[in-house]
Amino acid sequence: MHIDLIRTSSKSLPHQISETLSQRISSGLLQQGVRLPSVRSLATALRVSQVTVSKAYDVLEKRGLIYCRQGKGCFVADPEHTRRQEDGRWQDVYDDYLPRAQLWRNFDYSEVKYPFHIAAIHSELLPLKNIGDSFASLVTQQPELMATYGNFQGDLELRGIMRDHLKTRGIALASSDVMITSGTQQGIDLVARTFVGPGDTVYLEAPSYTGAIDVFAGRGAEMIFVPTDSEGMRVDILTRMCDQRPPKLIYTIPTFQNPSGVTMSIAKRQRLLELARSYRCLIVEDDPFSDLYFHAPPPPTIKSMDSEGHVVYMKSFSKVIAPGCRIACVAAGGNILSRLIAAKSASDLGSPLLTQRAVLPFIAGKYETYAAQLRVTLRGRMEKAAKLLKLYAPPGVKYILPEGGLNLWLELPASPDIGKLHELAEQESISFLPGDVCYSAETPSRHIRLCYSQMNETDMEEGLRLFLRLLGRFLQMGS
């Protein structure tokens, strides 16, 4: 079993081992009943003492994640302590390099009636017919597009449309400064694979986007989470942290942050950019939701204030118009973008040309009008969810209503067993996103994320009412 240990880290080696194994267990990479490597073999593989591994296993056993039997070994725990069949057991000890993989679990609730776990927009609100008609026309009239590799950087005309779109938001670019990616998830992965290696320091908001945490963990980065307040990341705390560990990269979702929904003030955006300049590091500005504001437009992007190329800006279009199309743009300057394009060429040989051409007419001609109407609709959904929270949220449950985006971020009282709550919710055909997956540390979170836009309006109201009543019964049981 391979585990990247950062021997210069402030975290002890036993802590790093137990943290990585706990993340593998919670994300399902190590399943119930699997036998862990022996203390001796893991110590040899990791080049640490057996005492170090024993301490890590002791932590996991105390947390109930594994159980150990004298002479038999240590196993990933389950309620019945069952064992797997011997067939295929070789796969359990076949080394991989995945420290955690929470994101794939977030989509694993397709059968529930009330899916609050995915930050997405219900299909009835999306312009699927427009884009579908565009696909049909292209396939009929230009079938050769299906036989054509796209440019590694993306279709030139679509890049021009996206450049013009960003210009209206204060980001002045040339088409050559824009790259098309298969969603912002690919963009994050390309930045990480290009610029982040084992032991590099990456700062993120606490909490942060699960998919980004997975990516940076996979690169062996030393992830440090920065507390947030109602105006976003605590840049004052980040500044002190950087004095101790200079950043290689800072990842942020400054507008309607996922999962918390908070928006970074313009003063903090300016200070964050100054920090990047002083440490000569990159900021990855992930911007999936800035077009989905409910009242006033959000503050200017950090990229719009960047004159020296410190910001890699990412904007998803598929999130808002058609998630299955996987279309986003990455904006960066100079040699930074050149290296990202090189990484993309090795990743996928270019995003599908047919898909790029299919979404192009809508983004060029109808997007702004559509986004304005969508803002009105989503604001109505959020306000209905807010009324239900006011009526049915149990005492002690805290939340701040977002000014845009798709999510509600609830803080539960005390230290509830959110895993048990998750099980009870699934029995009622309800899903939600546990806050634990939005952090990297082992400290359990008291938060959950609920998306109010994934269902039709009737199901959203009915499901949220059922969930809040269930939450009230659950919290009473624990009091």
C-alpha cells in the first residue's frame, strides 16, 4: 500500500498514516472486511518504524474504523465484522495511489426520491431543447465533426465567445488566453498535475469543494484549511499561516462558495491577490455560480484585478446550461496557460469538438437572457426553502441564507452522528452531503449541505419538510 508521507510536515507520521487510511475507508476505497497490511509490512513499505504504524492503527481502532485480532491482523470494520470471499482477494492488496476519493460517492444516490446531495439544477429549468436541437442539426448537417479531433486549447470560435463573455465581467483577455476544458473539475486537475507535487503547500477555504480536495490529495499536497467568516476566507489568518509555510497555490471559490454559500468581500479579494504577488504563487479562482446572484451582482472577480498573471480563473458553463456537456473555460496568461494546454493534450487530446459547437450558439446568443430568468427562479426556490427552514428547523440548527448559488449550509448543534442521520435519511429516500467530505482533517464536521435546485419545486418543498422533521426527531434522540 502506497502512502505519500511528508516528513517535513507539521503533522506527525502516525497522524498522516491514520488520516490517509481513514479517508480511504470513508470514501469506500477500502471496503468493509478488507484486511490491512501487517504492521511490519506497512512499516517496511513506508520506511517508518513499526511503532509509527502501530500508533496509526491504534487511532483508527479507537475511532471504530478498523478492528484488530491477535494473530489474524487488522480489518476494516463493519457492524457484523464480516469477511469477504477469498475470490479476488489479490485486488485488496494491489497498490494504488489514491489517498481519498470522496467525489464519486457524492453521486451514488440515484434511486432516492429527494436528492439534496448534488449541487445541480433540475432539468426542467435547463435549456436542454435548445442545445439538443443544436446537436441534432450538427450531426445531420456536419457529421464530419464526429470524425475530427478538436484543438487541444479548444474551438477558436467558442474561445472567442467565452473571451467576450468574460470581458463583460471585467476580465480583459485575448482568445489565446482561454482554454476549453471538460468542466472545471478537469481544469483543477490540470493545474494540480502541472504545478503541485508531493509536499507542496496548498491553501483552501474551510470548508471547500470535495472534488478539489480529492485532486490535491492525489498529488500528495500538504493541504492547509483556512477558516472563513461571513465575508469569505480569513485572509488575515492565511497571511500568518504563509509566514510559516509559503504557499505553492491558493484555491478559492470566492463567490457563493461551495459548500458554505458565503461571498468573499472585495477587500479580501484584493488582499489575497497581494499575498499571491508577494509569495509569487498561483491563485485558482473557481467560479461556478457568479451568474446566479439573487439581488446585486457579486464583487469583481480576483482575475479582473490581476495584472501579473497570478490568477488561473475557471468558469463552468455546463453547470448552468447542461451538466452532461461538460464545458468550462480556463483563463490564464503566458507560460502558465501554455503548460496547462500541454497537460491537457496528454490528458484527453482535446475536448469533443461536437459538444463545443453544440453549446456555442446558446452561449453566444441566449445565455444572458436565460441567466437572468434563472436567477429569478432560483431566488424563488431559495426563498421557499428559507420559509421551510424557519418553520421546521429544529432549535440549535444554524444557517445563513445565501445571496446566490444553489446550496444551503446547515450547522447542527453539539456533535451529532451525521453518519447515522445519513442512514435514517436514506430510509426516507432523502440524501444530503455530509460536511466531513468538505474537509481533509479527521475532525468530524457538524455541517450538512442541501441543494434546493436539484428537484422540481413540489418535491423540493416536500422533501425538505420531511428531512427537517426527521432531523428534529434525530436531534431529540441524541439529547
